[in-house]
Amino acid sequence: MIAPPPPAPDRIQIWSSQLAANDFPPVCAMTGRPAEVWRKFNFRAPPTWVYFLLFLIVIGLIGLIIFGVVENAVSEKASGHLPLTRAAQNRIRLFLWTVVALLPASIVLLIAGAALGAGTDSSTSGVGALCILLGALAFVAFIVGALTRSLFTGPRAKVYPPQPGYTDKIVELYKLHPAFVAAVQQQHAARAAQGQSA
């Protein structure tokens, strides 16, 4: 008989109620250093069929909005705060604000490009074409960033539906620092020992 593989050092299963209660040791989930702040994370786990709706992106921003609404409506969800260092939190903020800034930048560039392209001067219309190209690239970068934000914004999670007889959901956190995983496992073991001795 083949032994099951050992659990990965970057993941752990918890209850969604533990996540909602922010019930974790003060160890940064991303760096393993002592935590300085607590940041809220909203995790969603959509069914696989939702990703077939990604073809709607070909119709632009409206398709992206439709995909986002459907994904949010049918996903299993869990949210709560995880401990981080300020540097880890700032890294997440920088990525998110960069992605958010791409949308208005693309709109401004597209409008400026259209206005400049309408001119009769060849140098002005060349600048207009460049603005349109940059605006289109910024919009594509916004879409890619919006779809892949969870890959670059710290811990991720798989949220499972409640098992029969339970109301709480199991949340599998991953992309964690092994020191955070070890601290949570120690916390669980200590509580289990207390429960047995009581």
C-alpha cells in the first residue's frame, strides 16, 4: 500500500468560522515574520463551468462585468483577516492599485487618441494612433490583471461547500509561508490537547 503524500508546507485546512473570527497566531501569512497588521481577504471558489464564460471578454468591459457578476453569484465564499507584515500588505496594495489605475488610463488614452487622430496634421494623427495603441494595451493589461489578481495578491484559498451535517465550510488556504502553517498547526494541536484534558 502506498502512503499518501505529506501535506504541502504552504497550505492548511481551516474552518471558515476560524477565518471569519481572525483566529490565527500573529505570524505573517506571507513572510513568516511577526505580524504587524491584519488584512481582510475575500476568497471565492467558483465551479469549473464558470470559466467557460471567459469568452465574454471578447466583447470588452461589459463581458468582464458579466463574468464577474456570474462568478460572484455562484461561488462558495469565505472571508476574514490574515496576519501580515506592513511590507507584505504594501506589496498587495501596490499591485491592486496598479491594476485599478490601468482602466482610467486606458480610457483617457483612447479618448485622446481619437481626438488627436481626427486632426488633419500627420504628426498629430501619428500621436493619436500611438495613444490608441497604448490605450488598448492598457485595457488588455487591466483585464489580465483583474483576472489574475489572486495569483499576485498573497494567500489564496479553495472554499468547499459545507459537508452533510455541518454548517461550516472547509477553507484550504495555500500560498502561505511554512512558518505561518506551522504556527496554525501548533495552535490547533494545543486546542485539541486542551479539549482532551478537559
